[in-house]
Amino acid sequence: MKRIYLSICASAVALSSFAGGLLTNTNQNATFLRNPARDAAIAIDGVYSNPAGTAFLQEGFHLSLSWQAAMQKRQITSNFAPYQLGGDDNGSKQFEGKATAPVIPSFQAAYVINNKWSVSAQFAVGGGGGKCEFAEGLPMFEKMVGYTLGSQMGQNLPYTLNQSLIGEQYFYGLQLGGTYKVIDKVSVFAGVRGVLANCSYTGAITNISIDGKKSADYATLSQQAAGVAQQYAEAAAQAQKAGLLEAAQQYAAAAEQYAAAATTAGKAAVMMSDYQLDCSQSGFGITPILGVDVNLGKLNLAAKYEFRTKINLENESNNSANVDALLPTYANGGKVRSDIPAILTVGAEYSVIPSVRVAAGFHYYWDKEAKGSAIKEGSNTWEAILGAEWDINSKWLVSAGVQRTQYGFADADISDLSYNINSTALCIGGAYKFNDRMKLNVGYMHSFYGEHNVAGAAAGMNDIYTRKNDAVGVSFDIRF
């Protein structure tokens, strides 16, 4: 039985951590896993979600150390009758990928200087990371390399191939900023985040065969056909000299026929040669950030705007020539724009009673304005979040929340390497306060995904995309 092995973490096929937009991870502390409505929270994890709110923390140094792990499955059900040429009985195949990120660290720190000023810093993996393995490959490669080659050779011929492709992508973010309390109830924040992008892709498509023949076989056929074509061409010339015009025409026609066969077999030999991918990408960008917090006692309101992050990824590659032709994005010396879109977050948190708080938030991503974005014909991404917390007593807290993420992918924007699916994430967890200065947070999130059905060019051809996602995490907060 044919086996295809594939492991890839490319731009949208990478483990898109836990929550957020196409390249933005809005979950940068395990506290998010127990309650995702953090956009108006007055807490140390707010260094990311509500940096303007750090002005309302107690004076002193605050630190949060966080660990998370995420597990994700990606499924593509591809209905394509020509899969039968590759050994599939009914022309429908299930492609499943398993993605894992066992260690996702982050920290947030803030120093509240006095009743007016605070400074803050944080480090987190803002996007990418993890490893994704597809044991049966991806539909796009089987269609391009298997079926397409057989069709180009004049008829639908049986094919086989093996795949192995490994990729990693990390967007590291280091954020620095300051918060100033304009008046007792209003504070503002200004800061920047430096984003370092590192990606690497290595792999191959090998052992390609069409009608039981491999690249070397078609190279031999090309040479043989070219030799026969030359013989007929010489015979045509001789018949022409001898005045045998009808024979000369017949020989010339045969020469053209064999020459065309030689060209077809030669192209097949080149296209069926092994595909070798070896590419590293790196880039750097700066994200300016502004925030505001309005503290009205029981009600806290907050907003944050992150500007678009311009990132040029530059390739260092040692690919085979056919990979550069098939995937020019990864050619040596090339530059690929991979901007992180601008994002606006707004939130509110209200204390119903001193021990119970409810919160809501909204995120909007300007995906279509970000150069290199996968969304070109669709619409921008948005998220809506609800959460609640209950202090059971002075030590224990329980919390839960829900987040709806709505991506704007049109069918034309979807590909095997670039898709996200609308989801609803449920979060639950709690916290234990050792004392007034130390707290432990634990959380778990499960995401429920819908499906995106992309119809093919002919009746009965379609690809159905979906995902599954789980994340767990622990964070430790301390105040000095």
C-alpha cells in the first residue's frame, strides 16, 4: 500500500497557537485559557491584553511566568475522482495533520513606579510554532504531481509518489512600553513590539511514477524517440533528393511525430525528477502600540490598537530547480512579504458584586490591508468574547469564557497551505492565591470548528476543511 509522509508548518498550516487572527496570537498567558475576556482586565497578564490598565495595579514590581501546550488536528476531506489512478478505490481521501507545541513560554512584567507612571515588558511567541505531520500528505501535491503529470502526457495514467516535508515558523515578540495616568480614572499607554520571524522548510517529493515508469525511464524513452526522429528526418532528406516526394512527406511526418514524443517524454522526465526543498526565511518588524483604560470603579473600559507590522522574509535556499519552478516563493534570495495585520481590541469588565466579575471583548483585524495576507477576496477577521470570574473565597477563584472567531476567507482564498476555519472556543479554569503577592492560574481551552467546503472545477470535486484544537496552561503571578 502506498504511504505518503508529510510534516509541514507553513504560514497558515503552522500551529496557529490558540486564538487570534491569521498571524496574531492573542493568547499570550495561561490566564487566557481560564477566561479569554482579558481586554479590560486589571492584572499582570494585561501587559499584553490591556497595557494601559497596568497603571491601576499596586505599586511595585509584578511578574507573570507562563507555560502552555497546544494540540491541533487538521482535516481535509478531498473528493477527486482521479485519486483512483493513485490506488484509491472511490476517489475520496481523508488527509489528517497532527500539530503539537508542547512548550510555549511567555512572561509579562510591570513596574508601577507611583500613582502616575508604570513601565512594562513582555516576551511571547506571537504566532507560528509547533510541528504538524500529515501521514497521508496534502491533496495539492498529489493533484499537481500525480494526476496533472498523467494528464499532460495525453491520457489519465496511474501514478505513485512519496512526500516528506518539514517546516517550522516562529514569530518571537518582545514588547516594551510605558503607561501614564492622565487623571485618576484614565490612563494611556504607548509602546513598541519587536517581532523576529524565523522559518525553515525542508522536504522532498520522490519516487514519482506514471504508468509504472519513473523519470529515468521517460528520459530513456525521450532519447530513443529523438533517435528515431533523426533517422526519419534523414530518410526524408534522402527521399527528397531522389525525387520520391510522397515518401519524403511520409518520412517527414513520422519524424515530427517522434520528435513530439521525445519532447513530451523529456518534459515528463524533468517534471518527475525528485523535488528537493531546503529553505530558511528570516525577517524583522516593529509594531507600534497605543492603549487607553477608563476605570470607573465597578466598571472598567479599555481599548488597544496595534499598527500593521511590516515584515519582509528573505530566503536562503538550496532547492532543486523544479521546486523553484513549482514554488517560486521559496527560491534563493527571494523576499516574501508577511505583514502582521493591524488589530483593534476593545473590552469591558464589570463587578456585579465584589466576588463576581463579568467581561466582554471585541477584536477586529485588518487582514486585507496586510501585504502577503492570505485573505484577498474575502473580508477581515473579527472575534467576540465573553467571560466571568467568581472568587469562591479569599484563596480560590473559578472562571470560564467563550470566544467566537470569524475569519473572512472566500473560497478563492483557501488552499491546503493557507486556511483557517471559523471556531467557537470554550475556556475553563481557576486560580489559587497563596497570599496577597502570589497566585497560580490554570486553564484549559477546547475549540469547536465548523467546515469550509470549496467546490472544484467539475461536479463531484470538492475539498472540505476543518480543525480540532486543545490547549492547556499554567502561569505563576508574583508581586515584589
